[in-house]
Amino acid sequence: MRIPILKLGKYLLISIQVELDDQTAIQFQEDLLNRIHQEGSQGIVIDLTSVDMIDSYIAKVIGDVVKMSNLMGAKVVLTGIQPAVAITLVEMGVSLNEVHTALDLEQGLETLQQELEG
Amino acid sequence: MRIPILKLGKYLLISIQVELDDQTAIQFQEDLLNRIHQEGSQGIVIDLTSVDMIDSYIAKVIGDVVKMSNLMGAKVVLTGIQPAVAITLVEMGVSLNEVHTALDLEQGLETLQQELEG
């Protein structure tokens, strides 16, 4: 079970609409980093609208994906973070200083455009 | 196994990155029509870049999805159609007179914008 990664111009879009088990999350991390490398993507929107809750491991993976993507030169915007997801991310000490957030996919793309194109 | 449907503003984006078995295809048809109804979407891009080949049943389902979406008032753009997929669609007599096509997701969105916004 792989999470589809959509390429839209210079950006990658991901909408997580399945329950994120450990295996799926790690596969997603690997797939995303490979795609950033292949496509030379500068910006990524990860939409979590359909994710009701996450456990501590998934919170760590999400934090890692953001840091790794930043290291590779891609900005990440997380969108549609629900209350329970926000709580777990903060409680697990996932540092999201570097992360931009937005309400939905459309606003996430706008945020990326503002960040990258000034 | 459900195919994720992404909402981007007024449009729905779908990138098919799994092998389309009969069950998945019918589930997708149902999910998409429900989303069009819920969101009042006017335009849909279905990206087939990752689909190497389809059988006659899937060709029929794709043709049906396009017709049903049109009936509900949404324009459909198919993108990234590979040679073997094009061959099956035509051989199965799937009438794609009403369908717009484009090279990739980005150009598909541009096609929709031109169609809908003049």
C-alpha cells in the first residue's frame, strides 16, 4: 500500500487518505524523498485532512519527513491538521518551527508560491 | 483499496497509481460521483501517467466515469494516457468525443481553466 504522490508543476502534492500504519509511513517517507530527488521539487504540500489521529511513531515520521525534505532543499507545507493530530505532534515534541501550515490543499499551494516566488 | 481524490479549489484531482482491478475501479467510480455531488465540482483531472495498460472492463469503466461526470455537470480531462491505454480505449469503442486530454496534471488543470473560465 503506497501513498500516491502527485506532481503539479514544480510541486509535489500528497493527500493522505488511508490509515498510516508504520510500514506505509516509512514507505511514504522513502517514496517522497526519491521523488524530490528525481523531480528536483522545491515545494511539497502534504494534506492531512482525512487523518483523524496519529500515534507517536507516525508523529515522529512526519516530523522526520519534513526535516529530510528541508535538507534536500524542498519546503513543506502541512495542510488540514486536525485537533488530535496537532495535539500528538506537539506532545511528541515534533519541532515544527520549520513547517508552514495551511487550511487546505489550495491554500497550501498558495503558501508555497508565496514562500518560493516571493 | 480506494483511490484518493484530492480537492484543489473548484477541481478534483485523481492520480491513479495502483493497478486498477474491477473492484477498485467501481469503488473509484462511486467515490468520484459522490465527491462531485458533495463538492459541486465543475472540473476533474484524472491522471493515468502511471497506468501501463488496461483491460476492456476498465476501459468501459473509465468511459462511463467520464459520461457520468459530464451528466452531473463536471468536465473531465484525462492526462498522461500511455500508448497501450489509448489503444484499448479506442479498440473498446469508448467514445471519448466529449473528453479533453492533456499531457500531465498541470496541463490538465490549465485545460480545465481554459474550458471553464474561457
